[in-house]
Amino acid sequence: MSSYLKKAAKTPETDERETQEIVEGILKDVRENGEEAFRRHYGAKFENWSGKLILSPEEIETQGAAIPDQLKEDLTFAYDQVYGFAVQQRESMKEFETEIYPGVTLGQRLIPCNCAGCYIPGGRFAHAASAIMSIATAKAAGVPFVTAISPSHDGLTINPAILYAVSLCKPDVFMMMGGAHAIAALAYGHFTGHPADVIVGPGNRFVAEAKRILFGQIGIDVFAGPTESLILADRTADPYIVAMDLMSQAEHGYDSPVWLVTDSKTVGQAVLEWMPKVIGDLPNPEVAEAAWRDYGEVVLCADREEMAEVNDVYAAEHVQVIAEDLDWWVNNLTNYGSLFLGEACTVPYGDKTSGTNHILPTKKAARYSGGLSVGKFIKTVTYQKLTEAANLKIGAVASRISRIEGMEGHARAADVRLRKYFPDESFDFEVYTPPAN
């Protein structure tokens, strides 16, 4: 039976109703007033706003070129990794056609959505990696029109590191816009004439709420919550490394949970001793301090089987294994957004450059969903074709099942074909009457 060496004081939550009301008001304004709503909003927000919302490819390239050459090389490497992995994902998917019953041709096609919207956060951090994760993946999926969007802090410019990453990915349009207004612009196709079929990318609570409200009208990547990370560490784990990795994820936000699950009380207690030290050594420790204080947990288990059970209950966005026999964990863990195996593989590698996508499910959505991949931008659709001869079997079975279900219209659509194609055959076209109780 697992126990806590440290229990969270809070659960991740925000004033959801207040957020919902604000976002609903923004979406209503955009629906009713169109592009004028954006001009009014940004004109009031930025004193010296020029009215410019779209940057040309030349402007993106020029402004992005301001970053150091080493950072250009680093972002190019990250792009090659992420795009290369996404291409491999796309190639692993396949179209096919088969004939399971003679004369019945069944097929599967993979069709990219027509337009994708990629949101790139621009708050406390310059999320250059997020630009690559979303835009490059959409391009690898074969989406013909990609709109990227990111907030400006002055109404005139964007962080040049973000712009350099954007220049590598080459979206069809890039807009300077943020928050719920940006999601509305993507969903309704304002300023581009291309409404997004799917919108992806992390963002603040207003971005997440706008995506939630619009889901159904558009597709989205995940229902996003605060970033969360769980480490599974056995007795062989280095407590200092574990503490550093927990700290690295706690700096995401005040409400970002970080969890340690271990079968070693010695490791767990050592990590508890290290955490205030490694957090306090940060240049700005306030965020990580609050996240660890309010949401951090250390769970002590009897063995690795119980650790795996606890992991699958938490269903964390990021799961890192620092333990022996990594293959065992791969084969026994089922709920996670992305899995990081071994001490040499830390979550920040996946966040920035290793190649897997960092847009991942939170709030236990890993129980039923994975992270962003090319499959999010591709519709898996089916088709079928029958010969007249195949109707003898398919039509008769469909007719009988339809009548069992009480769907006489469906049955008659089959019956008419049976009469036409097989005029000399005898069929039972009687309405099915279920037996009395």
C-alpha cells in the first residue's frame, strides 16, 4: 500500500467560471463584429499599435536573423529532429484496400485537414521550441495551409528566436496575436480567409478555454492544463539528479505539479532534502518554490509493480524512469503522455530538441489520448465498393439486421437491390416482429 512522504497541499485549478465568462465574451464579440473586434482590442491594448497583424516571410526572416549563429544552429538541429520524427510517423501510417468478402472492396485513405492553426505562446518564456513542435508537425502531415500565430508584447515585434524557428518551419501565414482573440482568429479564418480545421499548441488558461469552447466546431490537440511531470525512481537512482529534474519542470508555472514515485524511502527522503536547495539556486526561484510547495508529492511504494500502478492512476503528461530494467517499465506502463527512459534522458530534452512532440495530454487525459502527432492533422477515412453479386450476401444480411433493429427504411434500401439484381431469387422481406415476453 503506497504512502506519502510529501502530499500536495492543493490540486491544480483556476477560477474556471471567470475564465469561461471572459472567453465567451471575446468569442461573442468576434462573431458579431468580425475583424473590427480585433482592431478595437489591439488598438486599445497597444498605445503605438501600427495596425499590423501579419508578418511577411521577408519580415520573419529579417527579424529572426538577429539571434546568434549558435542559437540558429541549435534551432535548426531541433527542427531537423522534430520534423524528421514526424515524417517517420507519417510514413508509418498507410492507406490500404482489401476484399474480405468476394465482391466487397473496402479501403482506407489518409487525408490531411485543409487548414491547421498553430498557437505559439509568448508569455514568460520565448517558446521557440513550441513553434517547431506545432508547425513542423502540421507540415509533415501534409496540411496544405498552415497559419501560425503568437502574441506580441508591444504590438510591433515578436521575439526573434520564435521568428527564426517560424522561418525554418515556413507556415503559410504568420500573425501577431495572442490569447482567446488569437484562437478566434484561427477558428473563424479572420485576416487569412482560411478557417482552421484543427488548432494546436499550448497557451494560457484563456487560450485553453477558447479551444475547449470551440471544440466540435474545430478539432484541437488536447484539453490543456498545467504542465505536469512524474518521476519513477528506484533505489539505484541518484537523488540529486531526481531533484534537478523535478525542479526543471516545476519552473513551468505556479500550479505545475511534479511528483516522485519511489520504492526507496532513502531516495525519497534525500530528494526532499535536495529540493529546496536546487530550487533556491535558480535565478528566479519563486515559481518553482510555489509549485513544489503546493503541488509537489513524494509517494513511497512497496515495489516496482505498485509504482507502475500509481503511475497509471496519475496518468501524467511526462513520465521519467530512473530505474533498473528499463524494458520492464516500457512493457508495463500504460498511462503517460511521453516516456523518458533512464537517467541520461531528461524531460527538457523532449521539451526542446530530442524529436518527440512536447504538446502532450494533461489532467489524466493520457488514459485515453497521446500527444500531438501527424495523426492529429490527418483524417483516417474509409470507402467501400460492391459488385452486384456481392449484394446477394451483404444485402440480405443488412436487410435482416435492419429489421431486427426496427429500421424498416434501411431494410427496404437493401431489398430493392436484391429484387433488381436477383429477380429469380426468393427473399424474406417481412417486417421482423420480436417475440412476446
